[in-house]
Amino acid sequence: IQDCHKPFMHIMHQWHEVKRHKRAKRGHFANGVRGTKQGELVLACRACPQVGWNLPEGWEKAPHAFKFIYFLFLAQDANFRLNNRCVLSEAVDLILGDSWGYFV
């Protein structure tokens, strides 16, 4: 029986990349996917406080005891699964969208 895991994972990688471009509406641009620049597929964090989007009017005048609600907390996850993203070479693991997007 032939092992189909590796080809299947390549197909899944391509499928996820196509979905990223679809969500970013890249198919509606004249230059399409090839015109994608670094960071254009970034997903904004809906929970992070952003002026004009999810902060109430007068948030900067909140009492000192409640100012922590409107702070932006940045932390690094200690999951250490980023090592799974290491690539030996592009010939072994084709990079489809280098630095086009990430999740914040």
C-alpha cells in the first residue's frame, strides 16, 4: 500500500493557502495572488482594543481603576510549536505565501 500522507499534506497546505487568499478577497484584484505584498493577509485580533472599532466613546476618560480594561496586553505563547514551521529547504517543503500573513 502506497503511503499517501505526504501528498495529502501538500494538498492540504495548498488548500489552506487558497482559503487565506479567498478570505482576503485577493481574487477580485487585477493583480490577483501574485500582487500580494508582505502582511496583506494578516488577520486583525477582534479582542484587541482598537480606537474607532471596539472601544466605546470616552474610553480615554475612564476612571483610573478601570483603565486596565483598555490596555493592549502583548504576550508570547510558550507553546513552542513554531519549530514545526521550520523548513529544511524550499525544494522539500514549498513555500506558497512567504510573509503574506499571520494571525495576531
